[in-house]
Amino acid sequence: MRLISFMRMNNGGKLINDGKALSFADIRLATKKGKTQTSEIIQKLEELGIPKSVKVGNSKEF
């Protein structure tokens, strides 16, 4: 539920904060979960097609 506040209309499924797409670390801080739980949450959401992830360097942005 905490990620809903980062969803914006007409952004193609991206999670946005201060005009920038969220990274894994940003999502982890927003949800206040550990690495494993955050990975599981992101994996489930990606299966549903909710956040659109884009590979940027060695990390993903959502």
C-alpha cells in the first residue's frame, strides 16, 4: 500500500518520486522491508505488470 503514493497518472506504470523513477533501494526504504521481502514484492508486482522496470546501468528503475 505504501507504493501507491508513488504511482502517477500517465507515467506508463512507473513509480515516481520527486520527478525521478524509484530504484530498488528507494522502494526498500518506502516499504520499510528487507532485501528479500522487497525482492519478493517487486517480483510479484512485475508478474502483474504493475511497475514497468527499466535497466539503468547495473540497477533497475521502476
